[in-house]
Amino acid sequence: MAFEDDDFLDALDEDGLYEEISKLKICLEENNMIIDTLTFQLVEREKHNEKLECEIVGLRKDIEKTKALNLRFGKGLETLNEIIKVQCFPMIKTGLGYTEEAQKPSTSTKSYLDLVKSNEQFDNH
């Protein structure tokens, strides 16, 4: 049994069809709004990521500069330690033919150093 065009249109519920079309339009509008919102959020995230990438590049450059500075300070520290090692107390004469026991200041040297210190303190007052 085949429907003719007029019979088919009569068989359809026009009110139900209009409601279904209205629901589909609302659903389509909601989906379009969601797509627009997500597109906007995606663009904002991409901008934020670019900003963070630029910041990372800047921080890496700063780290490289700091590493170079640390190397210079490390070499300077080694040089300073070497200078301090070379400079020694005048009473230590190791390497000049003296033995360690002979380097120890005698009591007369100690009393002389004490006398010099006390004179300096007296002069300062």
C-alpha cells in the first residue's frame, strides 16, 4: 500500500514536527555557542602558552649567564685560595732550611710579640 503525497502529509503530525524542528534549532544554537566558547578558550590558551614559552626562553638565557658568572667566581675563589696558601706567617720558614721544631717561636720571641701588641693597644687608647 503506497501513500500518495497528500495522504502522507495528512498522516504526519504537524505540531509534533514543528516541536521537533524547534528542539533541533535550539540544540544547534547551543552547540554553536559551545563551539564558539571552546574556540575562544583555545585561542586564549595558545596566547598564554606563547607567553610562557617566551618566559622560559628568557629564564634559560638568565641561567646561562648565571652559569658563566658562577664559573668566573669559582675560578676567582681558586685564585684567592692559591694566593692565601702562598702568603704565610713570617715566622714560618718551612722550605728555607729550617725544621718544624726550629720554627716555633722562642719565649723571647713570644714576649716580644706580646710587648708589641700591648704597645699597640696602649697607643690606641
